[in-house]
Amino acid sequence: MRIISDPKQMQDVATKLRLQRKIIGFVPTMGYFHQGHVSLMDYARGHADVVAVSLFVNPSQFGPGEDLDRYPRDFERDRAMAESAGVDILFAPDPAAMYAPDASTSVTVEGVSAGLCGASRPTHFRGVATVVAKLFMLAQPTFAVFGEKDRQQLAVITRMVRDLNIPVTVVGRPIVREADGLALSSRNVFLSRDERDQAPWLNKSLEAAAALAASGIRDPKTILSAARDILAAYAPLGAVDYLEAVDPESMRPVEAVTGPVVLAAAVQFSRARLIDNRLALPAEA
């Protein structure tokens, strides 16, 4: 596995690969890998000639007072996991190499980024869209793989690629979970023992809400109220940031469950903010 830290070198290598008509599969990450990341690498490995993974804790997607400084990092562990997964190129740049001191250009994806995580983290998706656009310019992938746990991020990137005619196919892959249903996340290491015991109820509450939608209930308030009650009863250590039923493409709240909807939630524990979602399908009319 080749490790590249210089953006220009990454771009030169990618350019040569594309001239050789190689299919480049790309997995953008912030590191501290878990089996969710590995599943994305596995998908890329099965569909590409060359697999490139970026490992970059992007400062521009963290707001004031967020956990940039304490975001978990372990480069040697990540390197070993990427190599074991068959990754060909690990791109691990320094922030100073990615952003000039006087950088003044950013990418904003309106609408789809406004609600959910965008409401409580107003600069987050501008940072995400900007860094992913830059990474696409550098890695020049044929396709890029993202996990569906960050479903709003996936929607933002999909919209950006469409609107800017970026020649990259965006692929979403299913959430990987622990045996008890907790979605894998690098931030799970920050959960206390009691919080870890309660955290799976985030997924269980969304499962229950999805079951109500499948049973024929179309009122989002009724569906979400049931999920909120479950969280209040079984995950009292977490504060609900949001719990919403949104359209899968626009990420805007729906007034009735008449088609597929994303049930999305964020819960803040003492040192970890967890997000999860579930696609709900209404009963056949």
C-alpha cells in the first residue's frame, strides 16, 4: 500500500491512473477506522482496479466548541486496517497542505443541508462539501463510497455532484451495526459504560417508528412521538437533538408518510453526539 501525504502528488498519481483507464474507487474518511469503514473499502475493492482511501480530520467541518481536538486518531492502526482491506493508496494530508492560509473558496449546498445536522451545526456541511470537492479533484475517482449512517451527508454530496457536473458516481452503502444494533461510529469510544448500554435504543426507537409506518400510520407526529417516548424511557442519559421524518432526497420534513421516508435522529450524550437513521416504507395503499 502506498501512503501519500502531498496533495499534488496524489493528483499526479490519480491523473496517471485515469490515463491508463483504471477504475478508481475512493473512500473518504476521517480515520479511526471501524468495520463500517472496512465495509466501504471492501465494496470499493470489489468494484475498482485501484482503491484509494483518504484519512483526513477536516477542520473546516467542525464548528466552535466541537470535538476537533479530541476526535480519535490512531494512524498506525488505521494504516494496518487499510492495508489488510486491500487498499492501494492511503492519502493522509496535513491540514496545512489542504488549505492555504488565505483560502477563501468554499462549496455550499443549499436546501438539503439546512435541517437535521445542519440546523445545529450550521457550518458543518459547507466544510464537508468543500473538502469532498477538493478530494474529488485530487483523487479523481470513478466512484466514491459513503456510509448511509451519515445519510444527510450522502444527500449533500449527491446533490453537489449533480449540480456541479462532477464526473464521480456516488455510492451509498448500508449502516454496519454492533450485535445490539448500535451503529458503528468512531465517536462511540467516548460513551461511558451506562451511555453505551443506553445507546442502542436510538436504533430501537427508529425501528419501532419504521414499524408504525409499515403498519399504515401516515402521520409523522404519531410515528415520531413513539420513538421519542422510547428514548425518554430507555435512553435518559441522552438529549435528543432532532428526531424527524424527511424526504430521502431533499432531506426536508414530510407532512405524511405516503412514500419512502428517512427517520433520522441525533442524540447528545455527555461526550458523544450519535446519529442514526432508518428508511421507512409505508404500507401498501
